[in-house]
Amino acid sequence: MPAQRFAIINGDDFGFSEGVNQAIIKAHKEGVLTSTSLMVSADAAKEAINLAKSNPNLAVGLHLVLICGRSVLPPEQIPHLVDKQGNFSNSPFFAGLRYQFVKEARQELRQEIRAQLQKYRSTGLPLSHVDGHLHLHVHPVVLRILVDLAPEFDIKVIRLPSEELGMTLRVNRSHLLTKLVWSGVFGRLRRYGEKLLESQGISFTQRVYGLLQTGGITEEYLLGLIPQIQANLVEIYSHPAMPTASNSWRGNANAINGDSLNEELGTGEAELAALLSSKVREALLNNGFEITNHHFLSERTI
């Protein structure tokens, strides 16, 4: 008998803006999206929470924000993490160094991570999983804090990015240098994370697809990727978006204007189209995948 195969299809950045929220709900109702990750401090978080409560089959996790976004705590409580407006750094490199080597920043990180988990818990939504904006949650300091807080907040699943470089390059070779670097960096972080999570009984999927093709999870890409997948428990994540009345799907957070806005909006719409594609659904089913989420998986034995 062939092994059971499961695919979790996640939309990141829930709550970022009205356009992102609408796209995620549309992809859930009409497409293959089964799961999403909520940014509790984002502009449209309140709307996202209400939408999630109206769509109980949509699994929701915490999209931990420690970069390119706003804190939950006031800036005077965490001055080594944010500026006077409560904004985190926009540089993952410098933020990562600060979190690793500045004692005060590490202490404040624990406070802010706890505050985001508490704010999520206050929504009343079951916590499906935890992941992070720009994957900063797999930074060793951050991941250890999440593991420490897991019993208190009932964290059962944490995303550990993991995908095969060769598989991605067979489908799309664009941004080759970036893919090579990210594959190396996140491969090391994955190996560290696996040992840590396994030692604490926290789950993670065998593969997570989306990092090496970020902004380009199109129908064409997925149709090339899915038949190659060998793992039996995978997550595919993307960043669907759609225009709103104000023609701004990212709100003011990224201050995107003109051609840049059109480019970013185009990638979000293309990723939404992929999630709505009947061909993508057929590819998943034809390759033996049951489309599910972490809540449903926890109710059955794999």
C-alpha cells in the first residue's frame, strides 16, 4: 500500500492589509489554501481575525514579526529591538547579529515574542503553528525562545524551511546566486532546528517549499515542482494578494509606489491565481496528496 501523502498549503502575512486578507480568504474558499499565518501587530489584523472566525476550516498560526514590521510592545520597553515608532529593522542581517550578540536585545526578544503569543491567544483562535516574517523565527536565539515558551502557549508545530535546491533549479533558475546562498544558510538552520524541536516533541513537516522561489510561486512553478516531490508530508507557502479599492495590497508598511507597487501586486496576484488553479489542485491529487492542515493532521495517525 502506498504511503499516505499530505500537503499543507499556507498563505503568509494574514493581517498585513485588506488586499492580502481578501486573497487568502478567496484562495481558501475557492482554491487549495488550507492554512494561514497571522501578523498580530499588522494594520489589518483585526479584520483578519474576524475573517478567520467566519472560516473555521482555515487553520491559523502565528506569523512572528521581528523584522520589517511593528512590535506589539511599546518601544520604550524594547529599545534595543525597535525605533521610537516601534518599527523593527528592515535588515535581516543586522537584526540577526543584534539578536545573537547583544544581551539586552536577547532579553527584550523574549518579552516581545511572549507578547505576540499572548496577543494571538487573546484572539481565541486555536494556534495551528508558528512561523516567522522572513523566517527570522529559525534564528537560533529566537527558536530557543519559542521552544522555551512552547508548553505555556501550546506550540505544537514550528515551520523549518527545507527544500531541495536541485528540484527548484530544474523548474526555475532565476536569481541563482540568491538561491545558492539561501539554500546553504537555511540548510544549516534546518539541521539545528530539527535537533532542537525533536528533543522537545515539537512537530515540523518533512519539506517546506516557497523560500527559494519567494514571490514566484506561480501555477507554472507549482506544476513543475509538485511531480518532483518525494516527501510525504510537505508545506507549500506563498504570499497571495489582490488589489483593493485603494489599489494597495500592502498598505503603508512597505511604502511601495508606482512601478514597484505594480510589480509587487503582480506577484501577489500571480500567486493567488496559482492557488485558485484547477491544474494545481489536480497535480496535488494526481500525485497522491491529500490537501490538509495541521489541525486535521493532529486528529489522525500518519
